[in-house]
Amino acid sequence: KTQGTARLHDQQLFEDFLKALPPEPTIRFLRDHNFGDSFETQIIRPLHSFVYMWDSVGKEFLDTEVEKHKKALFSLASTLASELATRTAPIGDGSYSSVYSDYLRASGEPRPDFVIEDAKVLNETAALFVPKYEEFVRFCRLKFSK
């Protein structure tokens, strides 16, 4: 009975995970977006919420193997969220973000090298995170379907 209860807990937590950090549109956006371009700030909010909310004992999987995978994914999510927070700025009315701030755009100068580098780092970090996310989802689906 205890094993069944633990399995139900983990299955429910996995469902909560998918709601917190959904494949559509959040992960698809992270997979497909070129961070040299601006984006709607709200589309990455689930990533920031996940990093804020899922680092607690209440969000731990009881299956140690699943939890180990979640912690690795969480670490990458945390890195990506931190990079997004430090390398982008709100633009326009604040509903969009970009590595290329309004201040720099207004200068009329070409994009500075650091802006190009910021976009490169974000693209690379997202490219590391997305496959780990997909791997975790597949792993959990297989684990909980048995």
C-alpha cells in the first residue's frame, strides 16, 4: 500500500510539474526562439515560477531516481532563469523583453558585441535546458505508465 501511495504522490507531482512548466507554449518557445529577438515577457514566467516554487521539500518526488533527474533539470532551469534575468531588459511598455535595450536601440549604433554575446549565451543555455526537460518528461511518462 505504501508503495502505491508513493506512486500516486509522484504521478500527481508530475502532473503538477507539467502544469507549472508546460511544453506549450513555454518549452516550445525556449526551443525555437532566437534570443537576439525580443519576446513577450509573460511567456517565460512559468520558468521563473518553477525555479521559485520547486526548490522545496513539498515538490520532491519520493522515487529517488525521478527526484535525481528533477534536481538536474531544476539546476539547468535555475541557470537559464538567472541568465534571462541578467541578460534581458524590459522594452517598450514592459510587456516585451530583449537583450537589446531601448536605451541601446535609441543610440542608433550597431548592436554592441556584449548584446550579441548575451543572445548567444541565452540561445546556448536554452539549447541545453530543452532536451533535458524533454528527457525528464519522457522518463517520467515511461516510469509512471508501468
